[in-house]
Amino acid sequence: MATNKIYVDPGAIFAFMDPNGTTPPAGATRIAFALTNLAYLSGRISAPLDRGAGALPMRYAWRLRTAWGSSPAPPANGDAVRLYIIQADAEGDGTQCDGGWALGADGNITTETALYQQAMYLGAVLYTGGSYTSSSGICVISSRYISVAAWDTSGTAGLASGYNTHIFTLQELPDEVQAAS
């Protein structure tokens, strides 16, 4: 009996990073997401990504690479940056968006409440010492427009400076069905 095999065919990469950054992954589409010097106990939402109309991949690999600063004090082990995806069917229209957000420019978030109540939680990057930390995972995205949001849970340290220090990437992971052999 012949069987089909299903593989993953990695597709486009989207790099959510500081607009002044100069080192996105090769071939990546850049979206503004300025985490540089993000204060402790605060957050940031990215500019929206328009995934386009028509048939689109639903599964994505994500990764955040980040670093904490030492002001006003060094971070403690276990401090985290929590990550969320906000999905919308219409850009700039809060009535068709998770949590009533009206996706627009890269900007500040003053409370995490709406994020954990109504956005899709991706995961967290935990501080464990050292200069850079990262985390990754897989998520499902079903809407045309998305923004990424991050919240620094540290009570003592904001994120580090440097335009290339904080990069969040999404990579399409569409299935590729192989013919029966």
C-alpha cells in the first residue's frame, strides 16, 4: 500500500525588530517592534503585519532573542518577557480585533490585562543569566492582520539598549504533501 508523506516546507520569514536595526535574518520582511530600552513592568505592541488575502499558511515557528539591561538594578533569575499575538480581520478596526485593539503603529502598552485576557499567549523568554536569552515555539495564526506584543515582567530591570538586540521572528510552516510512493 502506497502512503503519502507530509513534510514541512519552511516559507517566508517576518522579523519584528527595531526600525533602526540592521541585522534581520536573510530575506526577512521587517516589521517595526522597538523593544530597545523597554522599561520594566511595561510592554510594547508591534506595527501590524498584513499576511495578505487568499489562502495562507496557518502554522508558524516563532523565536524571540532578547537581553535585559541593568537599570535600575540587574534582572533576577526567572524574570520574563511574555509574548502575545493579537489577530484582526481588519487593520485599524478594533471591532474586528482581539481585545478591541485597533492595530496601527508600533507603540507602548501600559497594562498587561487586555493581553492576557484576550490576546493569544505564545510563551515567555526567561532570564537565566548571561547576555542574551531566547525562546521559541509553534503557533497557529488564522487572521489576515497580526501584531506581536511583549510584556517585561521584571520588577527591577528593563530590556537592554541596542537596535539589533531584540528580534522576534515568525516563519511560515506550510505542509507539503508528498505523492504516494
